[in-house]
Amino acid sequence: MAIESQGAKLEISGSTGAAVETMTATVGNPTILTKASHGLTNGTIGTLSAFAGADAALMNDKVVAVKYATNNTFAVDIDTTGKTLTAANGTITPLAYLEVGEITDFDGPSGSASVIDTTNLQSTAKEKLMGLPDEGQFSLTINRQPDDAGQLAVSAARKARTEKNFKLTLSDGSVLSFAGYVLGDTWSGGVDGKVSGSITIEISGAVSLT
């Protein structure tokens, strides 16, 4: 029986670790968050919470990517210029797996293998062995959503040049799992149209189907 593509979802691995609490916020664009030895790295995706003050709604429940991380500070792309946030209340909770939102189609893995020529002087025809499999690439097209947690994680992974784990869950419950690097993360648009994008993942290692 055919598997319906509607309902499929792709997830990208995020970051593990405990929530970082009691952060202070320095308003501006971007907003700077301070916590001694916070342990977060550039590209970590997390959910903000527990901020207080007149403009706390700008921060709470927002999914953000960590950038410009130092030992004690990091930045998030939220403009709080001229706003009021209460000191030492904020929390960021890293997310383990994030669904890439607004996927319209996907293609891959595009696996193949090299051919090793073992022909010798006693051969009566070409003799060959199959080389190591190369699972190729996985590509997808999306509707762009700048605040989507999964799309943020994809962009962060490309910038950081880090290997990530991916899970493609199909409508029948089957799961394709693989590791890879985000090579492409493009934006496109046109007259009387939507802003879309394409993502290309170079697969590293084997693909498993469960």
C-alpha cells in the first residue's frame, strides 16, 4: 500500500542540557543576556521564559538561536530597544529535536556507490566490486517562517558547519534517520508570490529505516 506524503515531518537535532536560569537582560538590538558560565554555544536553539517587566511578552515563549556567545553572555535576535525587562529573571531551555516547519516537498536520500574495477589480465570480461555506499543528499522546499524553530536550527547548523542528526517521519510511522551537514539554505520570492526556500543536506554515514 502506498504511503501518503501528507503528514510527513523532518526534525533536526538541537541541543541537550539543562535550562539556564536567572539571566539578566541588556535591552537593545540584539538583546544581550548575561549569566556567568552559561555553557551555551553559538547555534543553540532554545525557548525563552520567566522574563518579567512591562515588555516581557517580547521575550517569553520565543524560540531563539544563541549568537555571539562568550563565557558569560550571548545575544538573541529580539529588538528590545527602549523596552523594560526585569533583571535576573530570564530562562532559556535548550530544545533536543526541532521540527522544520512549512515543508512543501522533499527528495532523497539520493544514494549511490562507487564501482571498483578489479579486471585483470586473466579476465574475459570486466570484473567489478561495489564500493562504499554514498547516501548522497536530502533536499526540501519550505515556506519561509523566520521564527520557526526548525528553520532557525537549520540556518544555525549551516553557519556553524556542524554535523546534525535528522529524522524524517512518514505518515505511516516509518522513520528515516541520518546524520549530515546543511550545505544550502536559500531564500526566494517573486511578484505576487510567497517567500520560499530550499535546504540541502549532505548525508554523512548510513541511513536507517525503522
